[in-house]
Amino acid sequence: MVRSTTLNEGELERFAHRVGEHWPESRVIVGGARVDDARGVVPQRERGPEFVAVVVASAFEGVAWLERVHEAAALWDAEAMGAPAELHCYTPAEFERRRETLPVVRWAAGRGVTLAA
């Protein structure tokens, strides 16, 4: 199967905009196999999720994790992007902890695209 090495950057920007409308002053990081593909990372690697979207917002304070993820997932357009995203939604402090403890979050933070929300 041949995979596209381009990202739908317009839709990524629209996703970040939708996130910013819900959670002002948030940060969006999108990583995953398709981002690696677009950057020319060797295709013979273990792919992992096609997209990993990490949303960091102080507004998540006091909001249940599943509620955060459910709301953020509703903003991701899997059809436009060509695949669903694995969503992670954290406060800034939670993000710092998860970046250290969850490899998928570390992967997205280290090699992903950071978008202004």
C-alpha cells in the first residue's frame, strides 16, 4: 500500500482553530506515523498510530479526562485527514508528566507539528 507523504495542513489549521474556540489559550501538537511520513522518516519503521493529537489547555483543570477527549475527538475530521487521531488532552502540568511517562506523548511532542490554537 502506498501512503501519502503529504499532510492536509489546511485541515490541521482548522482543527487547531476549532480547539482554540473551545479552549482558548490552548496548544495543539499533532504527531504520528503520517507526520513522520511527511517528514521523510524511513518507511520500514514500526508505524504506530496514524495521528496522535495532544491538546494542552489550562481550561481542562477540573474537567474529567474522558470528557476532554470526547469533546476534542468531535473536533477532529478523520475523513478530511484520512485517518482518526489518538487524542490526548492535558493541563500544562499533566502534559509535562505525561511527556515523561507515556512514549506516544513523548513521540508526538518530540517529532510532531505544534499548531497555534
